[in-house]
Amino acid sequence: MSQFTGTRALLRLALRRDRILLPAWMLAYLAYSVGGTAAAIALYPTMQSRVDAASAVNDLPAMLVMYGRVWDPQSLGSVAMMKPIGFGGIFAAILAILLVTRHTRTEEESGRLEVIGSLVVGRWAPLAAALSLATGVMTVLCAVNALGVIGTGLPAGSAWVWAISVSLCGLVFAAITGVTAQLTQAARAANTLAFMMLALAFLLRGTADAAGTPAASAWWSWLSPVGWQDQVKAFAGDRWWALLPPVLTIALLTPAALSLARHRDLDAGLIPQRSGRASAGPGLRSALSLSLRLQRGLMLGLLVSYLLMALLLGSIASTANRFLDSQQMRDWLLRSAGSSDPFVAFMVFEVGFAGVLSALCGVILARRIGSEEQAGRLEPLLATSASHRRLLGAHIVVALLGTTLLQLALALGFWLGNATQSGNFSGLPEAIARTIVYLPAIWVLVGLAFAVFALLPGQAYLSWVAVAATVLVSEFGTLLSWPSLVLDLSPFTHVPRLPATPMLWTPTLWLLLVSGGLLLLALARFPRRDLATP
Amino acid sequence: MPPVIEVRNLVKHFGSTRALDGLDLTVDVGEVHGFLGPNGAGKTTTLRCLLGLLHTDSGSATVLGLDPWRNNVELHRRLAYVPGDVALWPSLTGGEVIDLLGRLRGGLDPTRRAALIARFELDPSKKTRTYSKGNRQKVALIAALASNVELLLLDEPTSGLDPLMERSFREVVAEWRGDGRSVLLSSHILSEAEALSDRISIIRAGRMVETGTLAEMRHLTRTNVVAQLRQVPTGLQDMDGVHDCVVTGNGISCAVEQYALDDFVAALQGFGIVSLATQPPTLEELFLSHYRGA
């Protein structure tokens, strides 16, 4: 019997547990990649329209950071698949990270792996099953992606090289998570480490494209798994050999993860656990101080990432003015950002993108109370004199405060990055106004997450559906000219895009009213429902 | 004095499952009340209703004179609860959790805290992530016992403790109970309830089937009698109130109802008693007589 014994049974268990999650995720992915491409093809009927769209990305460093370079402005596939090429690997990586942690460290932390480990199951089986699951999912994703794109009429060879590069990017991060899951004791920390690697890979790819030439990215793109996916140049030369680095990385990391798994104890991490205080500090005395304590690690990580991201984007922003501004460019910017000034348009794009990201972070902060309830940790608190309202209020304060800090970090980073490049240190209040104006829209999604927690505790996914819908609307809404009725459903549609448009108080007040109403509803209803128990 | 806990005809549904089916329960001031029942009988649901964590469908519950659903916060200042499955925050140390829960309850006695930590041999500087089930239970027990409250609600509090710690637990509860303080102790460990409880209630399928002191409940059950006689006994097995008779040579063993004991021993004398052993029914047998068949 080998250490792999039981892998097949565990894989079947994982498939059974994820039988809804995986198809749902796959469909959402196809809607993004294939559906988005099919719609985008219709937008670029002429060579000129493609060249214009490509230069809107290639001439703006901020767009290069986000989407990567459109390698062949004349190729329909290269232009129409700008977003699936830019983000395809990242989305695959996100799923791979969540899947591998879910079936390794989370199982171990919950104690379920202890039961499994006492059966006829080898030491490598849980990790091997998780990696096999990721491999299977990525293989299926690769096939449906390629066939779907071929179905839209784009060249088959390019479609395959793109689909393979996306799935390989996912698998590299599955292997990375296989390693991080051995390092830390907590599943949350394993996820955080892997996501930090993903963020780093994205930033390496982005800056390398912004610093590169029209023919090639800067060298450091080759250090990033996200960069490798970009370097195959699908629909623009199809460099099959660029699939080699991810394959080699997977071949190196997988045995490394297995060897780490073999040499550690159950429940142990390779990063050792330290002792702490024998009694609580004077600060830990209320529901609020507890939720601050529980979320501070996540908050610190987010704040640092935000500051770095904003510094980088801010320093690139000052170069936006240098770029040639043709009439088409001005028209395109005016249409999609509300201003033809490249600097202003850039601000609007980046701040809008970061605003949706902050809403996602806000919902993550808001969902914490739900996972605390699921873990049975609200019960001992509610059996003390902490009331339902106080407890929920504490989590609401943390979510509102957290998103405010994120938006402030964004403003500070933009301002500082831009000021150090341009030498002009004025304009901090304006920078803050530009990001703060997004808070009411962010809080609508946060309020919705809390309302779902209070009213429909079993339907937590609704909060994520709302976030996903918002991302879809802000990514595709204007691009595909969806009806304004649909666009208006997203709170972000109503945010005044400073400084391209003037401050609009009416929609801002409405958004505040809606978010406040949702939060009050949550506070009113949570004390009236039964506590869910694990 | 009004009872500490008074529950009348309590009903609680989870979907179509009737978890509590007209439950009655009374806990008097100053008593340790054993709350016994098999898994799934509704013990934890009852405790959660008494804490106001679950909304009841019908019936009434009063704890310390308060309505647990309406006056939950006020009530929680005056009681401490130890859940059966203690979930703690993995990133906090045991000591931090004890202090946090104590402070949220309205303060805890630092001397008692230190004494209890020593008594239960807990290392409070370890992250709760590294604790075993027993150690997590100790954290919740110390936080509850070190606070200054009138009522303890304990849900199978010793299920993860070793026998030595279990003994410490019994001693601590016995010391704690004085001064008119009361305990509701849910358990399926009979010896524990037997050793600690003044009165016992037995719950089955969401209904109270028996309440009383152990002595009162023993009236309802049979005493086991084993005797060696000079002659082979005859006719004893047909006596009213005598059950499960086994005669082997001159020996007899059987179970005798309380009311028939006098007549039975008199009848035994007719055959000449060589040795006689009687055993009072254990709680175990009380328990079994309620769950077997019924």
C-alpha cells in the first residue's frame, strides 16, 4: 500500500461535495470568456475599429497594467478576447486556490481529516485528491473554453493555446496552494499566502507590460505565472513553447508539496505556532474589540495591498499625459470615462475598478459574522450580556470602517504615487473626494450582505451573487450597451465619476439611504431569528 | 421563593421536526438539577430556548423571573452557560477567551480565575487552535465558574474531560452551588448527575417523562435481590411485584417492586436465608426503564 491509497475515494468525495459549486462556477466562467467574446466580436467589424480599440489599451499604461498588451491590434481574436486573455488565468487561479485549500487545510482544521486519516488512507491522499480535482476541473475548463471560443468563429489553434494557457495558470496556483497549505496551520492563512502570490504575479505582469515595448514585455513578466499566460500571445502568433514554464513549475512544485506533506504532523504547520498572552489585554473587552481583533489581520493585509496598488497606479498616471491623443482616442475616452483628458479618464477607470474591489472586500468583512455563526462562536457570546444588536453592530462598524480605510488608502496611494512622479504635491483633498464618493455604493453591497445574514442566514451565497452581478455590470455593461434598466441595478452606476462629472448629491444620498435602510433592517431582524448552530 | 427556571408546555419546531413537544421543567433556587436524556431528546434545544437564542413556538419559559427571549441581555448578566460543543476563536489564547467572556458577562473574579486555572491545569497562554476538546471545555468552564452569577447552565460539561478533571469539576460545582446559586446540568453521564444532583428530570423526544429526587424516583423502580437459601425456593416467581426470577439450586435472584419488598423478604425467610444481598436501582436502570420499549 502506498501513501496514495485512498486518493480515488477522496476525489469522489470532493466531487460529491462540490457537485453544485463546480458546474455553477464553470457556467459563470464560460459566460465571461465565451459569452463576452461572442458579444465583443460584434463590436469590432472593421480593421479600423480593432486598431482603435487596441490602441485605447496599448497607449495607456493603466490599461496595460490591468489587461495586458493587445499583441496584435489587427487580429480580431486578440482584440475581442482582450479581457479573457487578461483575466482568464487569474479567475482560473482563484478557483484553484479556493479548491485546494478547501479540500486540504480546511478539512484538517475542522478535524474531519483526522477521521479520514484513521482510515486506510495514505498520507499523500488528501493532497493528491485535491490536486487531482484541480487538474480535472482545469482540464474540463480547457476543453469547454477552447470549444466555446472556436464556436464563436475564431481560429481553432489560437483558441486552444489560449485555453491551455489559462488552465495551466490555474494549475500553477493549485500547486502553489498545495505548498502554502503545508506551511500554515490555519486555512485562512494558507489562502491568504496563495492570494498574495497571485497578486504579486498580477503586478509583475502588469508593470512588465507597462514598462515594455509594443513587441515585448519587460523581462520580469517571465517571473510571473500570470505573465506566462500573457506570453503565449494567443491570437497574435501563438507561441506554444511559452506553455513550457508553467508545465515545468507544476512538475517542480507538486513533488515539493507532497514532500512537505509527508514530513509534517497532522494539524501542524511548518510555520510554528507561538504562545500568546495568558490574560487578555485591557482592550479586549467588548463585542467591537473582538471583531476588530478578528479582522485586523485581514484588514492590515488589504490596506498594505491597496496602498501598494494605488502607489503603482498613481505613479503611472502621471505618464498618461505624454501619450498621443488622437481624435479617436478622445472620443473613446469621452464615451467610456466621461472625459477626454487621458489623466482624468485614467483616474475614473482605476478608481471605479478599485471601488468594485472595495465592495468585494467589504462583503468579505461583512460575511465574517455569518461564518462565526456557522462555527458556533456566536453562541457563547450571545449567552453573555452582549446583545444581538451590539454584536451585529460591532461587525457593521468594522465593515464600514474597513471599507472607508481602504478607500482612503487608495486616495493616499494615488496622490503620493502621482505627486512623487510629477513633483506636484497639491490635490490630496480632491484625491480623497474621488475615492470617498464611492463609499455609499460600496455600503449598499455591504448592507445587502448584512441583511442577507439577518434575514436569510442559509442563503449567504446571495451576497456573492450580488457582488458578481455588480462586477459583470461594471465590466460589460457599457461595453455591450446593456439596457439602462440593468445598468441602474448596480449601485456603482449611480456614483458621480469625479472629476469627469460634477458632484451629484441626489444619487449619493439615495445610495446612503438604501445602504442605511439595509443595515437597519439587519439590526431589526437579527434579534428576532433563531441562532443557527453547526 | 419562586423557582429559578419555570418551563410550561414548551413547543419548538425545526421545520417539520417537533424538537420540544410540550416540555415542563422546574428548577428551584439553590438546587443542582440534573437534566437527563439520550442524544437528540431535546436537551440542548431546551437550554438554547432558556437562553433566548431560539424563539419558542408556544408555551412559556421563565428564567430568574425573566422572559429569556425579551430580556435576554438582562438575563445573561445573571447566568453563565457552558455549551456542549465549545467553539473558540482559534487565534486567541485560552486566557484571552476567559477574560473576554467574563468581561462581556459583566466581570469575573481574578482570584477565582487563577484558582480555577490551577485546579483544571490549563495553560492559558496557548492559542485555542492548539487545544483539545477537553481543554476547550475547561476554558468555557473556567469563564463560567469565575463569574459572579446566580445560575449555571451546563450542557454536558464534562464530555471531554479526563476522570481526574471530572472529579475536580464535581468538587468545584459542589463548592459553587452554596449561597442560593443554582445549576441546571444537562448530561447523559448518569454517575455525574447522580453524584451532583438534588433533583433529576428525564427528557425523551421533547417531553419530560419524569421529575423528582433520586429517592423519589427509586420508589418507581425495582430493587435487585440475590439470596442463598437453605431449601429450594418455590412459588416466589408467581408473587405479585416480583420479576425476572432466576432460580439456580438453592439460590435465587430477582427484581422486586418497592411495594412488594416487605412480603417478598418475609416469604424468603420461609426457606431459611443463608445470605442476602440487595442492590438499590442505579440511575442507569431508571434511565433504561424509561427508554426501553416505551
